[in-house]
Amino acid sequence: MDKIEGYRQIIQEIMTEHSQMKPAYGDIQMKLMFDADRDRYQLLRTGWLSERRVYGALIHIDIEGDKIWIQYDGTEVGVANELLDRGIPREDIVLAYHSPLMRQYDGFAVK
């Protein structure tokens, strides 16, 4: 298996695990969106918390070139930590939610 195909599999496994965690409050569903052709992966929250609409990404990851770009991470543990635990090197992970200027200090890839 080539590197990128391995990354796709790991990302999908991590996101599937998170999708199975039901929020403690509200009527909220977790919805996986995988576009492996374009390497776009999202886990969305949709539903209601009392009278308030809940909708938005919990996790958004893209693969660009040979790097994993974490566009958004709303988890407590941190998707980057889960990727590291599964053997993906720091230099292949970009924390895209950090400004380009600050990425040089976060210990992960700059771009």
C-alpha cells in the first residue's frame, strides 16, 4: 500500500471512530462525508439542542500533495495526536487552522 492510500485509510478509521460517539445532550447526529477522489474528509454534527440548531464540522481533513492538512479539529484529544499514534510523521501533518506564520512553532509541517 502506498503512503497516501495508507493515510486515506487511517483518516477514515479515525473519523469513523469519532462518528460513533453520540453527543451527551440534544438530538444530534454525526454524519461522515468522505470524498476519496478529491481527498476531502469531514465529520459533521447535525440536529437540535433544545430549541437551537446544531450544524457544523467536528473534523475536516484534506490530503494535499503528500501532506495531511487538518483544516478544523473540534475534538478534545486532537486528531493530530491520533495521527501520530498511528505512525504518521509530524512532517506530514499540517495544522491548517494555525496561521502560516505560527506553524513554524507548532512542531508540525509548515506546508
